[in-house]
Amino acid sequence: MEEIGAFEAKTHLSQLLQRVAAGERFVITRHGRPVAELIPYGERSTAEVEEALACLRRLRTRLAKAGVRLDDLHAPGETLRDLAHRDHR
């Protein structure tokens, strides 16, 4: 996937949209760090969504069998939202 800077993406948005409509994908960066993906719009099929959910259920079952609990993953007083965004800052 091609990387493109945010300024260049803003400057050439029309051309990028044409290329995306043709199937290309881009990672938009800010100061060299990825911040977004520009990909063709497409609805997900029901089968894809169901497979993703089944995969998550299998993972949850494996973790439970291994004794991993959600409460073990976050610090006292930390919310699940805090946990999800812990390393994002």
C-alpha cells in the first residue's frame, strides 16, 4: 500500500479518489507516521462479518481455556476504554 503525506493527499485529493475508485489503496501519513487509510468503499458481506465474529468467539474461548480473564488485563480503576487507548497517546 502506497504511503502519501497528509499535505500531498489534501492537495491531490481528486486524483487520489480516482485512483482509489480504480482499486488502489493509500496510507496517509503525518510527519511520517501513519494516521489513516484511503481505501475503496465497499459493503461487507454478511459472510465476512459472520466469519470475523466466529473468529473472535474462537479466540475468546481459547483465552478462557488458558485462564486469561479481561480483569487481568487492566489496572485497578482503569476502564476498558482506558485499556483500549492505553498506548495511543
